[in-house]
Amino acid sequence: LAVPLPATAQIDASTATFNEAVQAVKDKNFRHAVKLFSLQAENNQHDAQYNLAILLEAGKGAPQDFTKALIWAWSAQLGGIEAAEELAEDLSGYLPEKSIEEVREAVRARLEARIEAGSPDAVSQFATFHLQMLDEPDYETAYVWFSISAALGLDGALEARDDARDNVDDEKIVDLQSEAGTIYESLNISLD
């Protein structure tokens, strides 16, 4: 029988797990580190996603896997880990376009699942994904999702929405605003 932990206990457990993973790297127990960082990466801990990407890129603790490494590097980048951008660029250089497109789809699917599960952070990350991870920025989709982020009151969303709007044709704004409103009403996201 699993008993849910209070939020503070989950944070403490998460910090302890992260610290254990870091110690495993220091001890050169890379396999254990990959296991621990993988658990945290799946739970959207962006620093763990970055560390997992580094280990997968190097082939330490798991066979070298540039595709999986790029999934986690992009996820970390979307989560605000600045160093992940350079890692993602390097990894993209190793992969054929078909593999990069598969990574895009995997990252998109993860973000959509997180939005469906009610994660407010995933909304802004989904908008940013459409600006940074595609071959060509999709300003219209980014505008829709940054509009939703702004309606949720997320930090930086107003400025990001307005920056995206600057790159959208004026005649499309009304339709995009309507789309954002429809999506917003269908979401089950709480900021509590």
C-alpha cells in the first residue's frame, strides 16, 4: 500500500535522490547515477534531465545514445537549464534529421502529456518548444500557448506572448485568440 508523501517530503526525497546520484557520479558508479537521474528526469526535474543527457551522450552508465540524450537535453533546456542548449546543439550535430524529428515528436508528446496532467509549467514550455525546437519557429502556435500562459499568470508569459505576437500576421490574431480561449477553457490546470 503506497501512502502519498506530503509535498515537502517529496522535495526532501527528491533532493536526497539527486544528491545520491551526484555522489554516484563522483564514485564512478555511473549505472546507479543513470538509474537515479532517470527517475528524476521522468518526474520533470530539469537538472536531473541535463545530467542524464550528459551521461547518455558520454555513454557512461548506459550505452551511448544521442537520441535519448537529446530528448533530455531539450527537456532540460525548456526547463531553464541554460547549459543544456549547448549540449543539445552538439547532440543535434551527431544525428540525422529523421532522428531529430523523432526527438521533436517525443518532446512534444511529453509536453502534451504534462499539460493534460495539469502542469502549468508545461504550458509555457510547450510555447517555447514551438519557438526553439522546430526547424522554423511557429510563432502562431507559440502565441496561442503563451496567451494561455499569460492567462494562467505564469512568470514571463506576457512578454513572451507579445514577442510572439510581433511575428504573427495581424489578420490571424483574432482567430489565434479564439483558439487560445477554447484551449484555455478545456484545460484542467490549477496553480495551487
